[in-house]
Amino acid sequence: MRLLGSAVDPARTIASEHDEWDVRLAALAAIGGYDALAVVTSKPARLTHSHNISDPRTLYGAVADAFEEVTRRGSAAQLRGPTVLADGRLCSEIMVAPFTAVEGVEGVLAALRVGRGFSATDAVTASSVGTVLALEVTRAAAALQDTRTLRQSLALYELARIGLGHQELGERLLVMVEVVARSLGHDVAQLWLLRGGGSLRLRAAHPRESLVLEIARPRDHAGLARALDGEVFQGADPSLRSWIRRTTRELIIAPLRGGEGVSGLLALGRFSERYVDDDLKMATQCADFFAEIVAADALARRSHASAVREDTQLDNADDGLTGS
């Protein structure tokens, strides 16, 4: 028997998804002859992972400028830019190659070398490496979606359990808003209910801090007005800053729709992470559920008031008969 190489590196312990991607990218970097490797995707999920890069944010900034161009052209491109590797070396040669082999995957790999550039042959190799990475991205996106679906199902169950409880409506709404914020990854969650004069009153909020504005006039805020018309609004309108935390970068406003029209709004915000279509759908479901709870409470109050009036009328009638 003839040995074909030196002893391999000791086995690594995989304790997280980060570890998985580091090992995966290290193996592919060895195959491609790269000193470092990173992957950046926008579809079917936003993912960023790297191997042997000291500060990935620096690389992602450089790759972002080339992302759209190489994706549009469908071919690799070579960039020059100083990047410090995790092993201390300084790299200036970067190849950015798009993922083109798997339908539905949009992203690029960024390969780095120290002291040597890339050729057309490297671009061909990068295409094959990109195919493997695209398949891994598909798998990772499916796992993320499974986790998201489970988290959403548990959140809806908690909303149902709390919403159908016997506590006073205000108490239930406070807890439900906390569930929406903490279970679904929102930094800000606010529930606004429509008042008789057409203004909105803040009934529950996360975080529970004193806010500058607790009464809002929809005509002063385009996002609120559009949501009251029944539209699910998404954006980052600067005019919204008077009633929501200024650090909010992503915003969803979903109307509380019921049989009698819109009864209020559910506003959700994030400081950095972007919203996707799935977040919009979930916000709509949560808003519809809030609408049902609010409507059921209003109906119960009306029924109770009607019953009290009937009892009063019967008591008065009995008093009249007794007096006669």
C-alpha cells in the first residue's frame, strides 16, 4: 500500500450552522485553490457565509457592487480590493461568480487568493463550485422555511389561546402584541384601534415604553391612511417617525378587517432585518385575528348592555305591577 498524502486535519466538532458552512466552504476552497471563500444570496433566502475572512462585512460591501452586474451577465468577474484574511494575510484578488445552475437561486460566490489572480479556467471551476453551493442554499432555505412555519404555527396557537381567554380585553391585547413581537422577530409591534371621530388610539405596544404619540390622525400619515383603506402597507416612510421608534427601518401596517370594515391597525417594525413576502402574509393573518377578538369583545359588550336594559325594563314593569 502506498500512501497518497500526509495526515489529514483532525475532525471538527459541528455545533452550529456557522460551523457547517465554514467546513463546507473550506472544502470547496481547497478544491478551487482559493485562500478564502464566501457566499452571498438574495433568493430563495438571504444568506451570507464565509471562510477564512477576518471581517466579512468588508468583503460583502465590495461584492454588493458586483452582485447585480455578474448576475445580469451570468459570468464571473475579477475585482481588486484589500481584504484581510482570518489567518492574517492580506488579499487583493477577488473573483465573483454568479449562481446560474439551479433555478430559483440568486447569489454569488466570492473567491479570494493571496498573491495570484484568476483565469478563465478558474471561472469554469467556480461555476461547478457554485452549483454545489446553490444546492446547499436551496437546502438551507428549505430548512429556514420549515423553522419559520413552525414558529408561525406556534405563534398563531398562542394568539388563539390568549385571545379567547377571559381576561379584560386590554390585558389580552397587551399579551398578544408581545407574542407577535417576540415570536415572529419584530423589534416594534403596535396595535391601534379606530375611535369614533376617525382618529387612532394606541391600545398595546412592544416595547412598553412611553411614546410621544398615543393618538394619531390618519390623514397626517400616508401609511396609516392607506392601511385604513384596507391595504397592507410596507415601507420606511420618514413621516411615520412621530409615532414609531426612529430606529425602525422596515415597517408593515396591516388593517384589522372585519364584517363592518376596518377597526384598527397592526404596525410591525424591524431595526435592520428586511421583511419578505412571508412576513406580509403573516402580518395580515395576525391583524385579521386581532380584528376578530376586538369584534367579539364589542359584540359581547353590546349583548351584555342589551341584557342589562331588558332586566331593568322587567324590574320596572314588576315594580309597576306591585305598586298597582
